[in-house]
Amino acid sequence: MASCSVCGKELGLFGGNRGMCQECFLESVGTSSPDQVKQRKLEHAQLNAAIEAIMLTTEAYPQGISITKRIEVVTAECAFGMHIFKDLFASVRDIVGGRSEAVQNTLRDARRTTLYELKKEAYEVGANAVVGVDLDYVELSAVGTMVILVASGTAVTIEEA
């Protein structure tokens, strides 16, 4: 079976476009070579690694780590809508009891996205950690249901002793 010339992923039964998987092909639009796509993917992976290296914690930190600079308060907000079917199934769960997997998945996605955005905000101001993180959930239900999640914390630089 053939594999992608950029990332090495198996192409499957129907092959791919120009010897690339769907993801790499879409990234290649507007570029002239697979090498440019590889370079762009490498740069994107390095940026994500730098953002993900930021540690989320409380103000209490373990021995051997000290805060060298408090930069500023950073926040991130995400609004997630729950369509009519999620609302319907959540309403049924309200009546008969039990857990609503659809609502739990929406809240989980909102939390992950918001925390990633918080880490990105901290990275952009030169921090390598966020301390005192607080998550606030708000439900708006004028038409349908909208869940808004706000994360805030203090962007800091830390140093290992």
C-alpha cells in the first residue's frame, strides 16, 4: 500500500492526490513542492510544542521551581453551541436521570480548547507557565443552548533550580 510522500501516513485503497494524504495535499495548495509542505508542517509542530510546553498549575509550585517574573493576567474564552439534538437528549436525561454523554463531550471539548487558547495567550506574551488558573462556565439559553467557558490565570516565567 502506498504512503504519503510528506508525512508517511498510509494512503489507503484509493491512493491520494499527487502522492500525498488529504491533510498534506490541502496544505500543499499554493506551494510548489512537497519539501515546502514538510517545512511548513515542521514549523507548525515546533510552534505547537513550544505552546504545549507551558505548564498549567496553581500558585503553589513544587520545590526546585521558582517564579522569576509575573508578566500579566491572561484570559481565553470559548463559546460552544449545543444543537437541538443535544438539547433534546439532555432534556430526556433530565427527566429519566443519568449522564448525558453529548453534553459531557461538549464541555470536555470546551475545556480543552479554552486551556489551549490560554496557553497560546501566555506564550505570546513571553511566559512559560500559567499559575492560578480559574475556569468559569456560563450557560446562555435564549435560543438553543450556548456554553461559554472563560479561563484566566497569571502568565509567569519559571525557572528550575
